[in-house]
Amino acid sequence: MIERGSGVAVWRQIETALAQDIAAGRLKPAERIPTELELADRFGVNRHTIRRAVAALVERGALRVEQGRGTFVQENAIDYAITRRTRFSRNMARQNLSAQVEMVASETRPGSGELCGLLGLAAGADVHCITTVSRVEGRILDASSLFFPAERFPGLREVYARERSVTRTLRHFGVDDYTRKFSRITARLPDSETQTLLHIPKNRPILHVKSLNVDPQGRPVQYGLTRFNGDLVQLTVEDE
């Protein structure tokens, strides 16, 4: 019950009540909370007061807002292991999480000087670029830009569209194993493209990972830029 005149702001009392609902399991992880109007009716206040209480819980990390969908109880962060053999499907399978990868764009174009250097190509050589979005238990976990040497892997875009897996795609071209040469991790705010792909607001931090994979002979086979939703993932660096 809301106690007016108690010395505790009404919105703060609502924040506490909702936090208690979460702690007691009345509002479960990943569950959408009632609308502002429903909460306003429950507590007998206006929607502005509800909005302030919910914003405080979002700031605390107890709730998260998904644009166009509503406000949800925050789940525990998904562990994502970065090893010498980082594999998305393996990471999700070992946590018994269902996962899907969607290819949202692909093209073949001349690579930049930096990209060609990383892939061991002559300046201006063609590269395949594939953009993907990964979902785990229905939640958007990351958006990735994947780059491959076009001359070495002709027709790769069509193979990836069918396989939806870097491992299976490279195996199609005779690369049965590959390892991570480096992973460079930074935290930053999303650009407009990342906001759109991850469905996040501009003030929500992401984990930005640059990575290079090489074949057993040490030749680069794939360079990646992955933008993880910082609210949903915990990156762990492990020895394999």
C-alpha cells in the first residue's frame, strides 16, 4: 500500500514494491511488466509517477526497456566464453539455451586497407561481408559483421545463407579447424546502425569485440566485428 505523507516519495514506494515483486518471483525474469496504465490503476497514481519508479528500476538494472515491445524484468547475464576456439553454437548449447542466427545483409566489395591487411590480402582485394543478428531464447544477443577473403572462398555468401554457421561454412571450403588469433574488447555506446540491429536505445552500452580467426597454417580466414547487448551478456576469457 502507498502511504502518503510518510516522508518517502510515492514513486520511491512504488519502486520498492515492484522490486519486492521481482525478488519474490511475482514478476519473473524475462516477463513483461504491466503497462503504465495498469500500474497507475494498481497504485492509484498518475502515469508520470509510475514512469519515474520504472526508470529508477531500469537504472538499477532490475528492468530493461525494449523499444516497441515494453518493459521486462532483467534476466541474469548470459555467459559468452571467448577462447582459442570460440563458437557461438557451442557457447549456447553448453548452457542449454536455444539460439538462432539470422543473416540480414551480405555483399562482396573491395576491402579497406586495414581490413585487407588483417586478412593478409593485397590492398583493395575483394572481401565477402555478411551481417548477422543472433537471438538467444528469443532475445537479441548480438549483431556481427563478418569478413572473408573472396578469392579464397568463392560463393561463400550463398553457402553461409544456407548454413548459418561460420564453422560449417568454412568446413565446406576445406577449413576443418580454425582458432582465434586475437579478441579486442571495448565498451562503447552504439551507433545508429547498432541501435537498429539490437533494438536498443542510444544510451545503452554495448561490448564491441574485434576478432581474427586463422586456419591451422596461420592464414586468416575470417575477421569479425561483434556488438553485444551489454545488458544481456557477460564475456569471459578462458583457456580452452
